[in-house]
Amino acid sequence: MKQINFKLLVGVLIVSLAVFFLGNYLLNNYRLNRNLTDQLVEIDGVENVEINKSNSQYRLEILLNQEVEDLKSTFNQLKDKVDDTFEEREYEIELKVNSTEMLEQVSKVVDLALYEAITTGEFVKLAERIEEYREQYELEEAMIQVDNEHIYLTLEDEAVFYKVVEREAKND
């Protein structure tokens, strides 16, 4: 019987594992990132998508243009496509927009009302406050939308600011 050359066997094993992991990485990167990016960019209002992975969580940075007519609908389309692709994987969606300093400041003022509404469930008062902020800061538009999972904020002046806040639905 021939003796097994252990050095050759270990070398072949290392090269095989390297090829496997590299191939797996490239396939996942291409399939997941390219296909998902292409699908998301097709959604009205989506300008650019960047997908990053740290540890086991994916972070999707999505640049929206100023022509998003219904933030709730756009975000839910994004979320549905990401859910279909990532299945059980953890991910976070961060909306980006070319906003202004003034809109960023107004959003910080609105944050208090947003988180208060999440805690109290008084979304009618939130809508009234958003309208008051629109008038106070002379915005073209200030709109709030709510569903069971999120609160959607749109502030518009010469630019647009979008924010989606996850809310914890109360289980009564």
C-alpha cells in the first residue's frame, strides 16, 4: 500500500477550503447585494442603495430622492423586498436624503413628540403637533403617517427630510 502524503493532503484541504469560502463569499456578495440593490433601485423614489455587513447584521443605507410621494408605501415596498431576500437574517434600514440643516433641526424638535406618541399612543395629538411645527417653521409640508410597526415623518421645504421610527405595538 502507498503511504499517504500528509503534507499534500493538508495543502489540498487548505486550498479547497479557501476556494470554498471565497466562492461562497463572492456568490453571497453578488447574489445578495447586486440583486437586492437592483430590485430596490427600481422602487420609485430610491436613488441609491449601499449594503454593508458587520458581524451577522446587514445595514442598508438607502438614498431617497425628493420625489417620494408616499413614504409609508415606499418604505414598506423596501422592507418587503429586503425581507424576501434576507429571510431570517438581521438587518437595519437607514434612510438617507439630501436634506438641509434647518430640516435636521426641525426633526430634532419633532423627535420628542414622536417618542411621546409612541409611548402614549396619542397619534391624533402627534398629527396636530406636526401641523403646528409646519406652520411655526414655515415648511411646505410636514406629514406624519402611522401603521402598526412604524411612524413615517416627511418634512419638506426647499429640500426633504424623511424619517421612519419603529414603534412597538402594544400587546393587550
